[in-house]
Amino acid sequence: MFTSRNSIRKRKAILLTGAMTAVLAGTAAHAQADEPGVSRQSTGNQPIIVTAQFREQDVQDTPLAITAISGDMLAARSQSDISQIAGQAPNVSLRPQAGTFGPALAASIRGIGQYDFNTAFEPGVGVYVDDVYYPTLTGSVFDLLDLDRVEILRGPQGTLAGRNSIGGAIRLYSRRPEGSNSGSMTVTYGSRDRMEIRGSMDLGILPGVNFRMAGVAKEQDGYVDRLDYACLNPGSGFPQLTTNSNCRLGRDGGVGTMAFRGQLGLEPSDNLTITIIGDYTHEDHTTAGQVLRIANYTGPFDIDPYNTGTPFDSRFICGRYCNYATLIDEAEGTRPLVLADNRVTFEGFGFSGHVDLELSDALALQSITSYREFDTQFSTDNDLSPLAHSLGTNFLPFWAFSQEIRLNGQLFNEVVDFTLGGFYMDQRSYVETIQDLRYSPLPTFYQNDPVNADSKAAFAHASIHATDALTFNLGIRYTDEHKDYTFVRLPPFGGAGPLPILGPLNGVTGVYDGPQSTRFDYRANVSYEFTPDIMAYAQISTGFKGGGISPRPFNAAQVLPFAPETLTAYELGIKTDLLNRRLRLNAAVFLSDYNDLLLTLNPCPQISPGPCALQTNAGSATITGFELEMNAEPADGLLIDAALSYVDFDYDTINPLASSIQLDFVPPYTPKWKWSIGTQYEIPFGNGDSLTPRIDLTYQSEMYSNPTNAPSSLIESYTLVNARLTYTNEDADVDVSLQVTNLFDEYHILTVFDQSASAGYAINQPGRPREWAISVTKRF
């Protein structure tokens, strides 16, 4: 019997975690027995206050499947951006996208989400920062800068979070200004010249005027080598691009980010609080690390402008962490020279104003006004070879304005808590690109599609406390949306004359509006507290992902709208704090009816002959699953957390013209199983200093990157292990940490861009190899 290296590593990781847990438990018991005079602070499972139901509640009193993570725990787990928090969150998948989709997030909860960055599509997971909705996947890979907490709500949040939270919602809350005249600074150095500085300060300017500023700057070299194929293969016929002895052109997967957030807190009176928040982000780094998985183009079109006679085949599969991208498509016949720079730039900023006015002891008004804007550019050589196969450069400018009003109150001597509200968002973007797809008959073309969208909603929520133990939670929301998408198809670089094939699309506008763009969502929930530490709930809730216009037509007949995807979910859950809050166990089971799924029709003869990639509502499914979460402190200073989840996705119906999808397929980035376990112990020293080791394991089963579950899009299961060791001085104002991520150097895949069926290639985005870093934090 043979055992794979990955299996051995998984066993080592599990044994290491079990051994560390046992050792830490023994150390904790020894410390308490031998040093009775040392007073250790027992954190237990301290309350985490969340606002998922529009008012402050302990997460354990909130009848929702919700994972709440404090800012301190994010740091303890060595997590620095939003994509990393999914490891410990059951049935949650968050992945930074590969180069083709730019600085975007692929987000999925309970098998429902979105991975295509095009603004014709809406996210399936709502992302919020300080209660401001972010309506695009692009620019959503947030740094976890100066956060108070993260709330991950699983299941449809149609009434609580609104549109596009059909799978769930992720809410990030920054630390608010308090006037504490305090701050911190962290400096980090690590693998591949990783350099990072992050800090924050909180100042009391005047009575009732406080200011908080936080910032981060980080850089790191990439981990995927971009090599010169001609340099490594003399006589190949391709032009040599470098004379470096290592034949390296660059390193992909680099980091280069600066971000700042400033908050001004004003309290003009005891009943009025105003918070003004501004943020700015700038990114400039190499494109995501990508490697060729499949190279097998056998089509009729010329992709070899150098006339080398070299087919696009496995000779261009470089290795686990390298590729042969040149970023050059030489001119060939009617095809122009096309160049790309292999970089990602992103510049974005936003402002929001939060006004909280207490009208009386039982009535409060809240207003949230925001404006956001960003501009990003990214390019990619999709074939990762010196051939002229597939090259594109993308530009995506975006802005959005939103306004939300909430009236929160209590009735009948606090028997009823209620919220009435309204929401409005107006947004505009341009999907701009130059595409050179020489494996196809399509000409090289310039696209600059304006997308105009707006949304209006009214909502109401009430919690009716029938008894001290029994509560009914009811909600309803009405949403009205509009979107129009205008197609611009022109010759690139200012070229004149008609554009073959795509030219007739130029100036055509599709509109999504009317009855299909309005929606009522509801929530009916009942919760019962058996004891102050045990609560159970049952819930029916709905949600939707907004409709739009199919964004990649081949002719005007295919410029058609699609309706929203909809979901009705049935859920049972229990939340417990046991053993004097030393043990927290939460569980949820769910069944969801998923309708009007968006699938691709190929062909679509009833609409138009020829090629077709029409996005339309073409399926339905049933989703079932469960989630378990545990947090324990068996001894003072010893923390153990764990999670386990399962999801089963079953298509019920599929339009026969969605010919690539079968009933036994599953949607992208939906692993059936996930689990995680983490443990840490603060070891006290006699002089007041302490040492805290921590280890985290996360596992996910296999999944696919495409709705078409071909072997070429399979992402195999993997287990990752992260470790951290932190020294804290007696005054708790200095930390020194050593962290190692991917401790056992597990080779794993984050995303796959699979175009093997149409273009003969598939691209892997490998996760980062083992990395180490040392951080020093000073608090003042």
C-alpha cells in the first residue's frame, strides 16, 4: 500500500495539532498548579457584539448562522486580507482571483456566489465595510486594517442585508475613534523581501471631537517565475527577451499595497453622534501568479506569428511555480501588434457619513451616506507562452453613491424592537478592454461598455419578545432595480473601418427593468432560550441575486436581459455557552430551494445561429447541509476553536441548451466538506512576560472552478497549517511574533481559469508556498 506525500503531511499536521493541544493543556495545568500566586486573566468566551439585526446584540443571542471574529483573533491567526478569513468559517469560500479577472474576489457561501468580475453580474455574497455596501467583486480583496470585528452571515439575508446577499453577507467593522490618545505600530519582514508597516492612532482633539487614523504599506516579491522560453530553449525560433543567466523576465504574484483610513467622530450633544470616514487604497504589483495546466490548441487559426512551426502543447507547461508568458502578440496579417504590461494597478477612495440621532429613549434615527470610486487596470497573457494565442488588457472605472436611512425603536415597554428603513444606490462603471483572441475568428477589438445601475429598497424588521424566552423575528424588504448595458465594439488603437463579426453590436443597448426587476423578500424566525446559555431558533428566509444583461453577445439578437436568481431557505440552529462560558457550541442545518440559476446557453438556435454564450436563467437546485462551530477555554489562557461544515448541491432542472452542465455537477468553488481547528496558549513567565504559541489547520475537499465540472477545472482537496509564536512583555505594550504560513509547504490551487474546451488551455493559480515573517508591534 502506497501513501501520498500530501496524505503524510495531513497526518503530520493533525498529529502536530493534537500533540500541541495536549502539551498546551498540560502546560496550562502545570502553570496553575505550580504558580498559584500568578493571576491569569480568564477570557472564557467573551461576548462579541454584532449588529446583524440592526441593533447591538451578543452574537450568541442573535438567531442567525453567524461567525463573528474579533480583530485580535484575526491577528493571532496571521490573517491580513479578507480572503484568508474563510478558512475558519464553515461553508464559506473566498478566493483572490487570477490575472484574467484582476483584483477581484471570488465569493461563495453555502454553494451560492459569483466569480466573474464583469459588472453585468451581481455578487452572490454581500460585502459591507462599516455598513456601506460594496457592489462589485473588483476591489473587494480588502486588507483587514484596524478592524474591531468581522461578521460572516450565512444563508440568504434578503431582508437584513438586501440585494445580492443570497448566499450570505460579510460585514467588516473598523475600530471607531474613542479619544484614548493611544496607538500602535507593527513592522514586519519576511520571505521574498516581504516588508510591511501598519499602524493606528486614536486622538482626543477636543471634548466631543475624536480622530482615528490607520494605515498599511506592504510589498513582497512574487512567487511564480516568468521565464524566457527562447533563452531556455536556444534555436526554438522565438525571439530571446533577456540575457539574464537565470532567463527570468519577472516574478508574478507580487504584493504592493498602500491603504489608509481616517475617521472623525463628533458628539455635538448627548443624543447626536456623527462619524465621518474616508479611505484610500493604491495597489501596484505584478499580476497574480499563474501556471499553465493544459496546453492543447488544435484549432485552424494562426497563433504562431514567428512561423516556428511550434504547436501550442505541453512543451509550454513550465512547472509548479513558473510560466513562459511574454506579454507580446506580434502583428500577423490583419492582426495588429498587441502588448501588455503584466501588472495590476488599483486606485480607489471613498467617503461615508454616519449620523446617529436619539429622538427619545425609545426611538433613534440612523443615516448612512457614502460615495465610492475606483479605477483599475490589469492585463494577462492567458496562454502563458511565446505564441500569439490570447492576450488582453482591461480597464474598469467605477463609482457609486448610496444612502440608507433607519428608524430604530421600541414599543409596548420594550416588548417590540423594530426597524423601518430605506436604501438607494446609484452606480456607474465601464467594462473597457482590448482583446486579442487569435485562437478564434473574432478580430482584435476594443470594448468600452458603460453599465448604469440603480437600486431602491424599503424594509421593515421587528423582534417581538412574547415572553422572556420566546422571540419572534419578522422582516420584509421590497427592492426595485434598473440596469442598462451598452455595447461598444471598435477596432483597437483608433483603427478605422468596420469591425468584422462584432461591429454590428456597436451602440446596441440592453435594458433590465420592469416587473422582473422588482422583488419582495421576507424572513420569519422564532427563537427560544431554554436557559440563559442555550438558545435554539427556526427560520424561513429568502434572498436574491440581481438580474442584468448577458454581457458577451456575438450579435445584437443575443443582447437579452436575465432575471434574478432567487432562494428560499429553511434553517434550524442552536447556540450554547456551557461550563461557565468555557465551552461554546453552535450548530445549524439548512435546506434551500434555489431557482432561476444563471447558466450559459451554447448554442441558442431559437435566438440566433452561430456561436452563442448567452447567460440566462436556466436551472434550479436543492441545497442541504450543516455547520458546527466550537470555541473552548478549558484552562485560563488556553483557547481552542474548531469548525466543520458540509454542503450538498443537487441540480433539479437544467435547460437542455446549457449543454455543458449535467445534473450531477456543482457550482464553482463549492467544496462538499470543510473543517478547521486552531489552538493557542499564553504561557506566563514569573517576570510578567508571556509566550503564546498558536497553530491553525484548515481543510477543504475537492471542488471545481467552472460550472462545467471537467477534470481540467478540478481543484483537489488540501490541508494547510499555519503557526505563530508571540512574545509579549510585562507591560503588554510590545509583541514580537514569528509566523509561518503553509508550514508543510503544501502545493495547492486557489483558482483555475479553464478555457480548454474552446481555446485549448487551462491556467492554475497556485497558492503561496511556505512563507515566514517576523513582526514587532509597539503600543503607546
